[in-house]
Amino acid sequence: MRIFAIVAAALVILGAVIALGSAHLLWTPEDVYLVPRVHFGFADTYVLAERWRADPSAHPALTAALERSGLTEPLHAAGVNTAAPNLHTLRGVEVSLFWFILYGFIAASAFYIAYVIWRRRWMGAGGTAVVGLNFAAATLLLVVRTLEARHVPYANLYEFMVSFMWALTLFYLIFERVAAARGMNIKPAGAVVMPVGVALLVFMARLPHAYRSVESLMPALKSNWLIFHVITGVIGYGAAAVAFGMAIWYLLRRGRQPGPQEMSQETLDDLMYQCVRISFPFLTLLLITGAVWGRVAWSRYWGWDPKETASLVTWLVYLVYMHARLLRGWRGAPAALLLVIGFGSVIFTFLGVSVLEKYKESLHGYAAGMGS
């Protein structure tokens, strides 16, 4: 009831206070600093670096950790450009925004889940408001990262993740607004889509420093085709995530009569299809732009790299859905299940191929898990 929403709002406020007040160190690898699982704020990072430079022998654990990591400077370990130490201000803002977004996804999940259970209009409105704040925060984070990295943020898994969260919130807000304009309600799908964001962001927060550090672009990444490639992936994956949420909600409602504030199963099925109508063309462009970029970077259009193969499989799943829907009129639970499988393939392509040890030899590995 109301206490549930109060707790959710408190989570957002608490997340903002913690993030903005301490610049929680998502970025500092635990093995570099003195006490495992103790994170230092960025101001503390600079103080520690100065003390270590003055007397490395006074910090043997830090010295040993730096040697193990092949690093020569604590600020390098934190991903800070020592030639421009004022960048730590941008980094602090960026980390604060990341944690704000994570807490925002948690709060939005709470609002939407409460809405599914108790059907209070203000609960659904609260979830939508938090998603709007998350979209604004993700937009600002992308701007800050661009200023910090001095290039469009597309060079590693973290940067693609932030763009993915931006697209996810954007498409969810668009489809919720379009549905409302037609007298339909898709807020219950938010109870599925928002927890997906929570899971992905928590996973991102636990990844090693190499997947999110700010580094200069290597020659193969300095290509406009790569920018187009990443943009198409962000849009295609974002729309696929919303379709996934609707598909899960469709399957959970199977065999149950819709309530007075709920849309019919047929309408929900149509909205799922509209999501895929947006997603599929961009997934197609993702393959095309990736092939052209591959020609520029590696002198071949296709090499059956693990990431390329996984992307092709994902595209084929959505191709089967579109074919079955358009030519055979395939609807209902089987179609929804296919969208669930398709998004599972998206996540594997996006994360699994990037972080699983057996795929470390992927040509995409130099980008620290390029998320497309």
C-alpha cells in the first residue's frame, strides 16, 4: 500500500544522497586499495596517491597490488588521467549519476510492482515519474562521459550499457505514452522491464575496471561506421527490452480475464509487435554496419567471430518472429515466448560473449567487451 511507495521514494532519496555526497567508487578496483571491499571516494583517491608517492614503503599492500596489476600509479588504477587531475570532478559526477540511475531503477521497479499488486493510480504515476528522472540522468551521464572521454561514448561495455539504459527508458516512456493516448495501460510491463535494468546495472557495477575505464580510442575504433553500429544496437536492444517486458506480462496474464484498467491480450500482443517493428530494422542495420566496420577495421566483412555469430543468431530469432507474425499470423503465447528467447539472446550477445572467459579471444575483446 502507501507504505510501499514511501519506502520506494526513500530509496531514491537515499540513493541520491549517497551518490552525490560520497561519489561511491564504482570505478576503483578492490584489489588495488588497502582493504578489500572498502571503496574510497575520489578525493580520498588523490590523498592516498599523494601519500603513496611520498612514501611507498608506508603502503606495502597498495604497492603489491599495483605490481600485480602492472600499474605504476594509484590514479591509473582508478581510471583517472593524471595529466589532467581536474577530470576527477567529472568522474565523480559520472559515478554519482550512475548510482542515482541504479537506485532509480530499483524505485521504479518497486512502484510498478506495487501498482500490479494494488492497482493504485498514483503508484503507476510514481513509477513513470522515476523512469523520466532516470532518462534525464542517463542523458546527462552520456554528456558527462563524452566530455570526460573526449569522444562519443561507445568504446567499451560500460559505455554501451549506459546507452542501453538510456534507450530502454526512452522506449518505455514512448510506448507508455502512446498506449495511454489510445486508452491503453502498459504500466504492468514496467514491473518486468525495470528489474531488467536493475540486474544489468548491478552486473555492470561488479565488472572489472577494464570494462569501464576511460581510454584513448585505438585506430580501429575511430570509425564513423562504428558510431552508426553502436547507435543501431542501442535502439534495437532498447526496443527489444520493452517487447520482452510486454511478452512476460502477456505470459503471466495468460488465461486470466483483464481487469477494468487493463488492456486485452490481443492489444498487448499488437503492442509487442509494434516494439519489434522498431527493433528488428535496427538489428538488421546492426549487422550491416558491423560488417562494413569489420571491413574497415579487419579487412573482412564477416569472420564468424563469437560476437558476430551471437548477433546473427539474435537477428534470426527476431526474423522468425516477424516471418511467423506477418506470413502466418502467429500470435499469442508462442509468439510471446519467442520474444523472451530473443531477448535472452540479446543479453547473451551483449554480455555473455563479452565477459565469458572462453570468448576472450574474440576480436571484439580489445574494446573491453564492445556491447554490440
